[in-house]
Amino acid sequence: MRRKAFWIKLGGLFLTTIGILIPTHAQQMAYVTNSGSNTVSIIDIDNNTVVGTVSVGTRPSSLSITPDGTRVYVVNTGSNNVSVIDTATNRVIATISVGPAPHFITQ
């Protein structure tokens, strides 16, 4: 399993984060934060199509995928928390409260 994360920068501001989960035996998926709609889009990168959307906290700003590819952690800047998405079901399984105005997450 490989994973990659990309941050899109425009005018000195990071706009969104794309996390790509690349299983060696299944579809390739990208997880993209959508700050305007408080969601994460799931994109099948083999077909370049959105295959799902997950509602998360307010103003998601970045994300990180666990090394084993089973979880996506999404930083929600507006609601001061982190949503945990289970990649098997693509549902939020936990919400973790953190300090004010979080922006980035790393591993």
C-alpha cells in the first residue's frame, strides 16, 4: 500500500489537500477536502470520477492517511476538530476535539 498527500497552494494560501490511497490490489482512490461544503470527496483515480462524498466538520483544511490505509484523518479548521474516516466504509467513525483553528496534520 502506498499513500501520497499533496497540498495545492495559490497566492501563498493552501487551498485544499488531496490524499491519495493506492492499494496494491484494489481501486486507487484520492480523498479531497472541500472547505466550502464541509465534505471530503472520494475520487476513483483510475476513472477520474467522484465515487462518494463524506460530511465532516466545518472548513476541512487538510488530511492524512494512516500507513495501513484504513483511516483518513481530516482537520476541520472551523469546528476545531479532526474527523476520522474509515476507508472501508467511507464513513466518519470518530470526531476528535483539538485546539482552536487547526490547519495541518502530519505523520
